[in-house]
Amino acid sequence: MPEVPPVPRTVGAELARPATERGRRAPDGARPGTAPVAVAAYEDIVRATFSPGGTLARKMPDFEARSGQIEMAAAVARVLERGGVLLAEAGTGTGKTLAYLVPAILKRERVLISTGTKNLQEQIFFKDIPLLREALRVPFTATYMKGRANYVCLHKLDQLSEGMGPSAHDVFLPIIRQWSARTETGDRAELETLPEDLAFWNEVSATADTCLGTECPRYDDCFITKMRQRAAASDVVVVNHHLLCADAAVRQSAYGEVIPAYNRAILDEAHQLEDVATQYFGYSVSTYRLEQLARDVERSLLMMAGDERKRRDEATRIVDRLRDCARTFFNELAFAHRGDARVRNEERVRATVDSLAQTAAAAADLTGALDIIESALVRLKPDTTGALKPNQVRLKPDTTADLRANRGPQPGSVRLHADRSGGSARRHRDTKDDVVPESIDEIIATLARRSRELRDDLRFLLRAGDNEFVYFVELRGRGVFLRASPIDVSTIVRELLLDRLQTTVLTSATLAVEGTFDYIRDRLGIRHADEVRLPSEFDYTRQAILYLPRRMPDPRSENFASAAGREVIEILKRTQGRAFVLFTSYATMRAVQAMAEMALSYPVLAQGSAPRSHLLKQFRTTPHAVLFATSSFWQGVDVVGEALSCVIVDKLPFASPSDPVTAARIDLIRIRGGDAFNEYQVPLAILTLQQGLGRLIRHRRDRGVLAVLDPRLQTKGYGRRFVASFPPAPVVHDLSHIDAFFSR
């Protein structure tokens, strides 16, 4: 086959220099006991592995040598070898995952793999790595790491099994207990029957704020401890972007590490990194965080009080006051941000100095209640300054599913957004259940710190005075959240992630817009990088058609939903169901779903009716099923075969300009003299739409219809930019072409 041309390098590019890394590492990032592959031979070995007649072709019966896969693997090998940043867009069917895993394994030095979704993380570890271990026959070790909340805490489980705590008789306790005795990882993902939103899991998960560390009686059996020990001895460590951000923040503070030391990283699903960094490097105070603190304080104070009635009454009184003040504050917070309409669940409303001022009295009561809690705890344990031992880190209790380093409220540069608590990160260590007596002093001290930090975070949020953040109120489930998110994360990503590493590969099926990486470079602060773009290996001219109906009403008009419903019904009749129908809003989804259920007999599944994983399993196993869904199904979902023969998108997925973060970014671009619509809103929507349409063709034998109902593709000038980004499938405008396509 012809020689694959070298990847062009940006003229004058500067290589990011590796930062001094903590941990026991051999020079240049080599894992102790391993010998790096000779530089001259490394890329040749990688190329040969993927070539016709190479190792993979001999060992994997279904393997086909693909020029795009070889080109990407060679590009990854070069950047792992010499350092720097690589931007690699690899269309579906390229074999992207193997193209970076093989060079990572053959490098024989620790390489971190980070994904945007847990689904891909698990696919890499449980499917792709075992496949390559068998095929390559080279010795290497690998492990995967998730956030602590994904793992069961054996100490908590012991306490609940002994009848301690209000959840001791939860119906799921015996199920989790039996599983914990046989699991090797402690990862809740093994329990497929466990509801994704199970509140009881919080009572048994290994969260940082309830960890006793080396003082825990189950420390030697701890799944977190074992996970870290495995990772420290591994050549390949597979994490997700949330954990990657947590590790970057802790390393920047110089107080240890979450992930064992590494200086080479490959970030798959890199198009999600901006959103993850925005979520991670922010502040949040919520009803959940207040209630968690109240519950932990109450248990500890009552335990300390023993049988003394007066002390027990006092403990109950101050905790009840905290709960009452929190309830009043969050009720007033929600009321103050209703505006013209009630704040809806899963929506965010911008908070301002004026709107937050309406909660001033309730906020003062709440901060006062937190002061009282802290004072009561200080009286029990005088030394609450929280002096740190080496390698201790504190991670906030109000996290998403993964670890997050705490940010205190003091203003500072963008570089310090990840550690605003006086320049350090510390780790909470307290407990929700009865604890061993020798650790009670530390538990009380930690609770005092948590009270103080929650109060300080609340004051920072209420001031709403840092212009680098956007402030907003959010309702999610039964919780109310007051949040602040950074408007621009490019400097944070560059300084805390890219500049610290010797090598960073950022890859995805959707990174480039209109043939360039300018958008992703700007959003992530990437200055110098190699680039490689590889088209999909699929034959879209044969495997798919793109249906763009004519005469659809404006998507902002009142009659769009009914027109979309009629069009969806006609399409589904021709595809015999077997479709994803993806929406940009719940309201339109529900309206179209109701019309389809009345007109069609195909099984209908809808987002929100069951956990995401359950819906996907149902879809794959139910003939002619139709799934109605919104944003969470636009990416990270694979359905191979005839079960998915059509993907319908109702509207171009523009981020809502009423969303606080989107609005703040639009304002910032305009202030800087840019064109927010063309530089930000359109490119982001193009990448999102590419992800949605990319759900359809996942294999060479897949066939199907892509349909976009939004007329702006054909009536607006920017519509051409979207159409140019679509897979090269024939464009049709009449439903009869769908009939003809499936009759072929």
C-alpha cells in the first residue's frame, strides 16, 4: 500500500514542556521496570502492526487494514515519541480507539486514556484492551479509574448491616451486601439492576467527604485503595474527563494527585472537554449539600452527646435551625428567579446581584446557622485549623458523579480558580455513620471545616461579583442549586492540563468545523498542535440518504410541533419504526411522541420513562422500536444493525441563548469584538448535529435514513455550513425516496 504521508506540523510550533511530576517514576515517564521502545523503530512498529499481514490482521479474524487507521496510529506514535499536542478527527469507521490504544501500549511508558462518557471508558477497558492483549502478545498492565462515588464503601456497608443509621433496613442493602462479597472492583456498574438514581447509594458509596483513610477498619480491603494501587502499577490508565480535571486541579495546588503520575494523555470524546471543565471548575451550593452536612453533623453530635439529654436537645436544636434556614433560603431563591414563568426542572435561570439581594435576609440567617454549627463543633474539638499532612487533598462534597477539588471564595486569577481555598486543596474526612472512637476528633474537625467552607462558598455566590463567572439558579430533581461557572475555560484547560503534560492527544469523530480546528483551538486554548483529519471509512453514498423535507414551518412558530409530528409519523411508517427521534426540547418531544403513539403501532420508548441504559437495552431487543429522546442520546450511543435504521432530528441544536452560560459566552465574545453567532453558536451546533446524525451508521453493513426537519437548512445562509458538514449521503426531499431506498 502507498506510504502514508507525514502529518504536517504547525510552523514554529513550540512543544509543551513536561512539568515536574510527583510519584515514583523513571525518567521521561517510563514506568519502573520497563524499557521504552527505541525511538527510531517505534513508529515503524506501530505501522507494521496495522498493515496487511501485520500482527492485528493475523490475530483478529475480522480485522481489515485501513489507511485512515494507519495514518492516525502513526500520528499518535509520533506525538507520543516527541511530545506536543495532536488534534485528531477520525470519522466513524476509522477504528479510532485501536489507532491510539496500540501506540499507547507499545510505548511501554504510562499513558493516560480519558473519555467523555463512562460507556466508552468501559468499552475500552473491558472490550478493546483484552482484545489487544490477546492480539499483541506484549506484556502490559491496565486499569480504569472512576470517581469515588461509583464505588461501594465497605465500612459504611458494615455499619448499615449492623443496624446503624436510618437506612439500615433499605430493601437494596442485602443485594449490595451480597454483591460486595464477590466483586473485585466495587464498581456499582456491575449491578445492572440497580436504579441509576437510587438515593440509597449515597449511603454506601465511597465519597471523599466520608472517608476515614488509613484509620478505616476496612482500609486494607478498600476498593478505592486497591484501585489506586493497581493504577500506580499500570502502563495504561483509563479515566474520564471529570477525574482528569480533578487530578489537574490537585496537581496544580501541589498537594498530591488523584491519578498516579503521568505525562502523556490521550483524550477521546474531546469535544466534551469544554463542558466538563465548565461544570468542574465552578462553585455550587445546593439543598443536597446542606442536607448532607446537617445529617452528618447531627449523627456526630448525637453520638458525642451519648445519653445526656441536654446535649442531645442542643444538638437537635442547632441542626433543626440549619435545616429550617436552608429550606427558607432555597424557597426564596427559587421564588426570586421565577421571572415571567416558574423555573422549570432541569432549566437554569441567571442570577444577578439584584435578584440575589431579594434573598439577603434568608441568606444571613443561613450563614448564621452555619456559624453556630461551626462554633458548636469547635467547642468539641478546639484544633479545627485543618493542618495538612503531605499528599492530603480535600474534595468538595457537592460534586457531580466524580471527584472535584475545592475552590474557596477568594478572588484570584484564572489560574487559581481550581484552588481558591488559600492556595491549597484538602480532603474532607468525616463519616455518616458510627465510627471508630480513635477518629472522632478528626471527624469533628472536618465537619467544622465543611461548615466554614460551605458558608464561604455561599457568600462568594451571593456577592456575584467575579466577572469571570456567570451565576445561575438551577432546579434538578428535588434539589435547588445556586451555581457559578467560568465563562471562558480556555486558559484553565491550557494551564492546568495541556501545558503540564509532555504529550496530549485530543481526538473525536467531531472536532473540526468546515475543515478546520479553529473552533476547538479557541475554546480549549490550544496554541500549537499537529493536526490530522481522517474521513469516515463508511460508504455513505450507498449506505444512507439525507432527507430534508420541504415546506416545513419556521421552527420557532407555534405550529412547528404539529407539522414535525406529521412528518415523523410518515417517516416512521416507511422505516417501520427502528428509529431515534432526537429533539432539542422536552416540550416538542412530548407533543410529537403523543401524536406518534396515537397514529402508529410501533413500540414507543421515551427518555425519562426509565434509566438511559435500560432504554437502550430495550431498544436493541425490541423489534421496530422508536426512541424519543433529547440531549443525552445525541452522543455516546451505539446501536449496530437494522434495529436503528433512521435518525430524525427536529431542529438545529443551537444552544439556547437564554441559558445563562451560553448567554454569558455570547456577551463575552461580543465584548471582545467577535461575531458570537458565526464564531460560537453555529460551530457548536454543527458539532452537536454531527454527533446526533453519527448515531446511525456504526458498521459497514448498516443502512438508514438521516432526516433533519428544520427548514433553516434550506432557507438561511448559514444552512449551507451545516449541510457541508453532513456525511456525503445523497440529499432527497420527497418521502418516496425513503421507500425506494429501503426497497433496494
